[in-house]
Amino acid sequence: MMYDVYNWQLNRKMKYPYPETRPEKQVAWVFDTNKCIACQTCTMACKNAWTSGKGQEYMWWNNVETKPWGFFPLAWDVRLLEKLGGQTWDGDRYAGRTIFEAGEYGNLALGYLPQEDDYRFPNLGEDEVSAAVQDGQYIRIPHQPWMFYLPRICNHCTYPGCLGACPRKATYKRNEDGVVLVDQKRCQGYRECLRTCPYKKVFFRPLTGRSEKCISCYPAVEQGEQTQCVQNCIGKIRLFGFKSRWDQADADNPIDYLVHVKKIALPLYPQFGTEPNVYYIPPVNVPEAFNRQLFGPGAAEAVRQYRSAVEDMKLTGLLMLFGCTGRIVRSFKVEGDVRSGHCIGYDAGGREIVRVPVKEPIVIRQEYDEQRNVHRISIT
């Protein structure tokens, strides 16, 4: 039996194996693709924290891909996009089928099971551009030959494919924060979760015969701390927090402001229908058609807002807040003017936990330091 549930990212109701239920609050992330340098520090932080045991060698709960040619596992999105067929939008309403509405006979959702070899090359396509650079070309925006880095983790979806398809009901979504987990005692390794997760962020561990996935670092989250991948991000491209319902957005909540108010942070492949809760600020150097396929019809406007963010002090201040504290920021405000203003983040109790300048100060040092008797090459 399938139920009618509302998916705000598609702006319509859709079919799902369970009735609509939403957690008290929902964990969510925002990734700024324009600042990612693919240093893989997030990847290794997650690896060291959660998947360093035997049988977890190929498990990368966090990875960073180079689009358009990078995939982990191999061609994970291309295969499903081809199976799903045409994905058309009528304005901001999705007119195509979701993976739950396109399910094949005997399956609750459309999907496929990756083969062992599909996991052999986690860095396939790294730093490869979309086409060869031709003689006489020069850089324009968007670029002619282009690429960008796409960081990926489990989306802790509102309508998870893994949860909907699990015959053992081993996968569940916590009501207190929306984290999706796998009960290791109930899991019997049927791998339906691997088949139906469109993002292929559930992994099978042959050593135990069980499935495993990102747990949103919930022991830290319960203590008010952001996740490992966020705290260790060198480029400060990540922000973690809690998201409200689409119809109850709080403009003082940093995640709500980026996702629901400004709509500058968008879900990855919303057409799959899982209502994912990892959001991306689209790259500005990529053709609009590709951004639209990945992030939906709001991609062009998100790029426009990002490129003109300097004119929006509140948005600029919030973007400066990324990566500046390990604590979860539950609310924020911007004070002062562009030159001397600050963005201030507060915890759940309303206590200030971080304060950053809207505009980073520039310090010019003397070329010759008499005290240390050194000459400096870099003085700014």
C-alpha cells in the first residue's frame, strides 16, 4: 500500500510506502560548493571517526566528487536518472515521476544494486573538466570547460528510500531530530536499502552481514556540537543545524534563512522524491542546465543571489559564519554596517557562542620587521 504525502521540494503530493510524519526538528546541512577545494579533510575526519574498522575499507560515508565525471559508487546518479526517464518541471512543481512512483513490479521504489567493482575507485574523475580546453579560449562565467566539487553525505531524508524499502524495518527515523539510523540487531543484510537509496549512501559490511550509514554524529549533536565533517572543513563551506517545516520557517534560524527564506541553498536531485535534508549553494561557474538538473528550477535564482550577496548584509554575514564554531547555531543576527558589522550566532538557550566580522579585516605588515630582523615577502 502506498500513501499520499506532501513533498514541499516538489510542490505537490506524491506516493510513499508510509503515512506522512515529520520529526520535532530536522537535522540539516548547507554546503557552499563555490568554496569547496576537495581537500578531503571532511572525508578523512568521517573515516577516522566512524569507518576505520575491518570490513569498512570501501565505506565512505562522506566523499567529495568532481562533477561532471566523478562518481562514488560508479555512475550512481547517471544510472538512476536514465532509469527514471524524463524529469520535467512545470514552474516550481515537479511534473515527472519520483522513484516511489516509478517503482518496478515487486519493488516499492525504483533503484539498482551497485556491484562490488563500482566501489573500487572513490576518486574516479577527480579534477577532470567537462571538455578539453581549446586553443584561444579564456575564462568566462560560466566557464566553457568546467568542473566543480560536490561533497556528499547521507541526506537523512524526510522520505528515505532506504527506510521505505527495508523488509525488516531495521531502518528508522528518529522523531527528536530526524536522524536516519539502521538497527544492527534487526538488519539481516537484505540490501534493499542499498538498492533503493538513490544517493547510494548506505553501505553493506560483508564482515558483519549488516548495512551501515552516516549517523549524523548524533552523540555530538545531542551535546549541541556540529558533525565531524562540518567541524573539520578547512574551506569553511559547511553549516549544520536544525530545519523547520517549509510553512513554519524562522528567519532567525540560519538553516531556515538559507533554505526557506532566501532559497539560496537547494536539495540535490529533488526529483528523486526523498525530500533530502542536505542543501547546496549551486556553483556559479557551471551551465544553468546542469545546475537545474542537480538542484531543480531554483538553481538560476540561487546563483544570482550568491553572486550579488555583497548587496545583502544579512546574507553576507551568515555566509561568513560558516565553519567559525563547533557549536550548533540555533539563531543569528547581523549588527552594524558593512565595514564594522558582525554576524552573531546563538545557541538554543539564546547565549552568544560566536561573533564574526561581516567583512574580514585586512592587516598590512611592515616589509621589514626590526624586532625579528626579518624581511617579509607576503605582507597582507
